[in-house]
Amino acid sequence: MFKLQWLVATLACLTFCIGDNVSYDSNAIIINGERRIIFSGSIHYPRSTEAMWPDLIQKAKDGGLDAIETYIFWDRHEPQRRKYDFSGRLDFIKFFQLIQDAGLYVVMRIGPYVCAE
């Protein structure tokens, strides 16, 4: 139960502690009062190694992306009921922190369905 509480608290912090004010209207997303078109690309964190993440994120930024889109792979995080794994390449908190440190946004797709695009 503690791990689940930690996960929820961490996600809440990532969502609310970065200080950006995000809203929308019928025309655009508005971030800190500025209308934005967000260009995103997908990096599936468990399909790459932790060592690859910084380079992949930097290449995405260099390519002009504003955000990294990823699924949360719950079948890997909870392989057995109430047995959670957030280690190694499943440490999406570390992955999200690297994205934030690069000045990019995260588009988190919770699932439960994961496409193979």
C-alpha cells in the first residue's frame, strides 16, 4: 500500500509542482498565458534502457519537440496483483524527471490499453 501511496504522491507532485498554469479554449492549449501548439513524439521508457533515455530525450528536443508522449505499462509495473515494480527501465518517475530537466512536457497515457505505434 505504501508504494501505491508513494506513486500517487509523486505523480501529483510532477503534475502540480512544476508551476505551469495550463488551460485551454476552443482554439488552443494555453500555458502560462501563451497559446501553444504542442509537438510531441513517443518514447516508450520500458522499450529502451535507462542509459538511452538522456540521448533519446535530447534528440527529441533537438528535433523540435515540446513534449514526450508515453504509455504507463501497468502490466509490467504490476505483474502480479499488489506486487509493484518501478525499478530500472520501469522507473518512469526518473524518466519524467529527465524529460522535465530537458525543458519538455510529458503526455502521460495511462491505459489500460497500449498500442504498438
